[in-house]
Amino acid sequence: MDCIDKIRANRADIVTLDAGEVYSAVKQFDLVTVAKEIYSDGGCILSVAVVKNSSLDISSLRGLRSCHSGIRWTAGWSLPLGFLLSRNYLSWSKEHPLSHDVSGFFRASCIPGAAALAPSLCTLCQGEKSYSLQKNSHCETSHSEPFYNSQGALRCLRSGHADVAFVDHLALESIEDGTQAPLSHYRSCNLGRGPGGATVTRFNFRKVSQKFLLTVQMLFGKEGQEVQRFQLFDSSLFGEKDLLFRDATDKLSVFPDNVDVSQVLGLDYVALLKSLRHEGSSLEDSVMRWCCISHAEQKKCEQWALNINSNPLVCVRGLSVRDCIVKIKKDEVDAVSLDATHTFIAGKCGLVPVVTEYYVLPSVVGVAVAKSTSKNTLHSLHSRRSCHSYMYSPAGWLLPYRHTLDKERNSSLPCDPNQVYNEVFWKGCLPGSRGNLCKVCLGGTGEATTKRCADNHNERYYGNMGALRCLVGDVSGKSYGDVAFIEHHSLQANILNLNSTGWAQGWIAADFELLCADGRRAPLSEWESCNLGVIPPNTIMTRPVLTARVYDFLMKSQMRLPRWMFPLHMVATRRASTVPVPVSAYVPACSAANPRSLQRLQEFVSRARRLFVIGGAGVSTESGIPDYRSEGVGLYARTDRRPMQHAEFVRSAKSRQRYWARNFVGWPQFSSHEPNSSHRALQRWEEVGNLHWLVTQNVDALHSKAGHKGVTELHGCAHRVVCLGCGVVSARQELQNRFVALNPDWKAQAGVVAPDGDVFLEDEQVLHFRVPSCEDCGGILKPEVTFFGDTVNKATVQFVHQRLAESDAVLVAGSSLQVYSGYRFLLAASDKKLPIAILNIGPTRADHLVELKVSGRCGEVLPLIQPF
């Protein structure tokens, strides 16, 4: 920062900065980039997480000590935090700066440059402290701070001050999949790729700087003419590394004038910085920007915006679907609805899915439609005129070419759809295409006037309705096709719209027929047996760091808007697999909750003034913790393992050794799980006073992590340990430290972690594992949980009955209530005539007692319900 100030004040001219600082220098302080560093494999760096403790992985960093190359630096800050946020390992409320939540995530840190943002992020730094700015080097971004830059962060780790160091791969010459790897494996084991360093200067000094850098590189670069006198990219003679430039630099790439910072740093990286509220960015988190590809779609979006009470919605016009993808990458918009083909393309461009549309119909299929008066079949379309919904659409572009469209020529047709259609058809309308496949298109009129064949709704033959218009022809009866390739789901309604919109008169469903893949023709009603293939649903796409915000916005909109107003045919949504596969694999398959059921649940919660909630394993499965009984995905369904029995644990030292060995291996992963949207929603209900008391049957402490105050852990908590001899309770993490001290050379790889933190290990793996006794009395240590075969403490049961007596309604969330310890409270509630509702996937033991049963995922439904 001091260097930037000096350059602006004309007391210095040029400096090399990390890419994160480059962005701030350009956007916030009006400097310009003149060159960037190029390394042996290009101009990018990889962010890697380096550890010494072999039991750590990327999902278990909460509560540890960290060292970072620098605040806002690419490898030490932006990329690792973006990774942790996208995997839900780190939660960010957005009510505070990101530095506030980072300081709560790590137990202690050294992040040079963070002193002004959050002093707690500097506690591990070793620079000299002084009240004089000139003498102070503590937590400064300078070589006077021993833990500054990637080399300093590694020094911090090696000296034992930190448990993990976030550095760039150039400092290594470690980890994206959540495992560990040797340092040499950074190419396949990293947290992301970003731009390397660059030099900045004042705008009026840019030409001098360009000439200077070209000259010094020619003289003192790696192959410079005077390299024997001085080496520009080698700091070894000066007792430090990476002085002025990174030592790994091969050369400098000097930019011409007027190069935008997004070209220097890359669109994905700039979008990441904006999402992290990087200094110099102007992202407004309260605004949702939706991309629309036509005048009509924008009008509908604006109607949507006028009728929602959640965060403001801004409707941004895009030229086409592909243009919307580019706009999201440039951070000009936040979200767009894409068909399956464009979803694939967007995924290749770095976007991620948020939700998919859910259709009441069994499936959506692509069909080939012709007028009933024609004699064409699907196999005799040579030299005919074709109508397609638009370029890259599944029904109009992807599916048709996979079928035999011309028997005489089919064997020699290429695999490129555009070439197939150009060779088979005489001419057609494929919006977004060129040449003969645009000759039937019409273009737009009035306010939506565009050139013919535009890749958006301004082309009158665009989309499913447009392709049907193309088949019929314009109002004069000209410019028509012989076959239309479209989706079936709105075909009947679109035929009626031909008349109601004035496009053409007198058309009915009987005037059209389907062309089947087997060569026959069929009525429109036979689409299930006469189609070109099934089409995946549309998907809402966004940048990775915006998934949670876009999802919450859509859920609120869907809950509050009438069906006709919600755009893009999204009647009900289901969450896409944006969570890591191991997490989603523990959640049973379930269709989206019925909108009417959601409305009734909202009314149920709104009526309650002192709501009593019983939570089960279904609340935590979306945090990555499996349950025992769920069909297909529960621990009982996937393995033959059974949980520890109380009597076995108490009587058998060998059983205790096996249990604690498994628990020791599984603890880092189990303890790192974070609350999901279910926990946060219930905590919000408590905060506003609607939730009187919460009883959880889980032992994972996620409700406490979410900030719940009025909660009873019915079956105890795996984060605590109790001595069976003297009753002393201690923290589970303290026992983990004792395990490490007693078993320094004992290692085992963690598999799937059970609901109680246990993992599967073979008996021979645990033979030499040592289990400590109570430090106070030498008694047996046991997790403070209720094992199977044991009973819940009577005082706890009595306390819960008292809280139930104070309540006026009961909600069960994510529990089948198969265990009597929880089911008893439903029986008591029924005796008291309290209204009862259940939210669960699958049947429960108390279904006969309730007035409302909602089938759905807790993480999808609970955030939609607003407490009043």
C-alpha cells in the first residue's frame, strides 16, 4: 500500500504486485498495468495448501492455525477462500467483511497486510511491533515481516507456528479433492488457478515504464546481454527470495496501451474478486441481476421484479444465450436459465448449476412436427425446409441429426449437426446459424426489430413457438417450413396461441402430426412413443461463489409469486448437485415438495407462537453426515456395519480400543462439518421468537455451531467426552490431542464417517492403538452420547416434557421417529391435542398422529418457510 501511495504521489514510479493488489491498484487508485510475469508454464500460479500433520485434509481446517502469503493475494487469500466458500467449509454471512468470518474460522493466523481489517488475523506474525509506522513491521507486506509472502508462509509452517500454509506453487519447486499429496503433486492437487504478478505505474508514466522494462529485460533477463553483471530474476545473492520479481519469472510480457485489467487478470479471477468484495470492486450483494435474451423476456422479468419482496431484481438484456454466459463471467449479470446443451457449455466455461426446473409432466421430449396434409416422414426430409427452435437447443439442434433424416444419404452424413442440416435440407430457419439455414427466418418487428436469424426471441421464428410459426408460415402464408423440431410440452398450448395472438387462424391439433423415428406418423397425443429423445430440464447457472445467494433468491421468489408470474416455466425447483458428491450421496432421492404442501406448512408455522421442533438425521445429511436408516443411502443400506452397543463398550476393552481408533481417524472430518441451510433456518426462527425449543436427536453439534441457544441434545454430543468413573466432562478435541501424543506413528486412512463419527477399520489395523484413561481418576472415557442399548437421562426427558408443555405446536424435521426416545414426545403432544406437522423423506412412525405431512428435503423446505 505504501508503494502505491508513493507512485500516486510521484515519489516512486513502478512496482511489481500480486494480482490481487494489481486489481485494487487499478480500480481503486487509477494506476495502470504495464507488464506481467511469465513463468516456465505460462502466466498463472496455483494456490496450494501445505500441511505437516498427515491427519489433516482441506475439509478439517476450522479451528486450526493458518499462515497466508498476504491479504488479498491470489494464492494466499482469494483462491483458497473462494474454494472454502464454494465447498461450504467456510460460511460467510455477508453482514460483516469476509475478514471477520475468516478470523472466526481459523484459531489464529498470520496474514500480512490484514492488521487494518482484522487484527486477530495477525496474531501469529513475527515482525517487530512499534507505535512508529516507519519502525513497525508486524504483519506488514514487506520482507521485514518474517512470514511475508509464500516463502514466509512456508517458514511459518516449518517453525511450528501454523498448521497450514496457503502459498503459490512457485514456492514449492498441497489440495482440491480434500486429500493430501506430496509437494510435487501440486498440478493435480491445488485450490485453483489464478494470474501471476504484474507491474503497475501511473497512467502518464506508462510509456516510459514500458521502454524501461523492455530495456532491462533485454540486458538482465534470463538470456540478457549483460546477465553476467546482474540477474533481474534471481535474488539468491541478497539473502531473500522473490525480490522485485518472482525468482521463477522467465520473462516479462509488456502490454500495449489501453489493456483492460480484466484482460490482464482474466474474467473468472475478476469475478471472484468482486464476489469476495475485494477492494476496488463494486458488487452490490443485495441486487440480483438476471440475464434476459429478448424484449419479451425482459418485460416478464420486470414484472417479476415488481412483484417480489426479497432482494431487488435487475433485468439485464443479453444478445443471446451465449452472450449471457459471457456476461456472467464478466460479472455483468448473476444468473440465467439455460437449456441442457448451454448448461454443458456454461459448465465448461466455469459456471455452476444452482437449481433445475421441475416439470409436472413425466418428462420433456423432443419431437418432429409436420402438417397433417404433408406426406413427409422423418426419413424422407431431403430438400425440405426445416424449422428449428434455435442453435444448440436440445430439441431443435442436438436430437434431430442423431436420427435418419435422409435414407439415401444417411450413411455418409457427418457428425456435425450444422453440416447435416445443410446437406439434408434445402433451406430453413435455425436462429443463430448462417447461410441456407437462415433463409426462412423473418427477423423482428417494432421495438424488437433485429436482423434475420438472431439467436434470441426477437427473431419471430425463435424457440418452440417460433418454430411452430415457421411451420405454419407468416401472416401472408409465405416463409414456411415442412418440419419443425421442438419440445412437446407446450405444443398444444402453442397451437391455440397461433389463433389467439393473431398469427394465423383456424389451426387445431388435428392439423399436425408427429414424425416418428421408426418412419411412421402419429397424432400429437402419442408423443410418449413417437419422439426423438428425452430432454434434460433447464438449469439456472451462476458463478461458483454466488450459488447460495441465487438459490435463496429463487426459493423466496417461488414461494411468494403465483405460478404464472414465475419466469422460465419454473413451477417447482430442486437443488442441483452443487454440493460435493459425498455430501449429496447421503440424502435420499426425493422430488421437490408440492407447492400446496409448502403453503400449508407456512400457515402451520405462522399460526404457532411457541413452536416445539424435533430434529433428526435428515437435518444433517445435507452437511455430509450420513444417517442410519434412509433407503438406499443410509449406513444400514450401504454397509453391514452396526453402531456401537452400550453394553459392549462398557464390558470390553478391545471393543473400546476398536471404537476409539475408528473415532480418532474419523474425528477430523466429522468435527469439520458445518451447519447447512436447515440449521440456519431454524436458528433464524429462534432469533425472531417463533421457535420456543428445539430437541435434536443428532450428536454432531451443528445446531450449536449455527448459533442455537434453546436446544436439547437428546442423545448427547460427540464433541464431549465423559469419564464413567468420576463423571468429569471434557472436550473431544482435547482427547484427540492425547491420542496423537500416545500414537505418534499410528496411521490409518479414513473411509466413510458414520453418524457418530466412527469409520470402518479392520481389526488388525487397531491392534497397537493406545487408548488413554481419565486423567483425574483413571476411569473409562466414553463419548457423551447415548449408545444403542442405553437410555436417555431421565432428567433430560423430564426437561424436554416441560418445554413441550409450554409449546403450542410441534414440528418434526428429518426424522423417521423409529427410536422411542424421540417418538415418546409425539405421543405426549398428541395426548395434549397439540397440532403436529412432519417434514421428512419417506414414512415415519408418527404419520397417524399428524395434521400435515410434507415430503421433501429439510435443506430445501425450511429456508422457504418464514417465521412470523
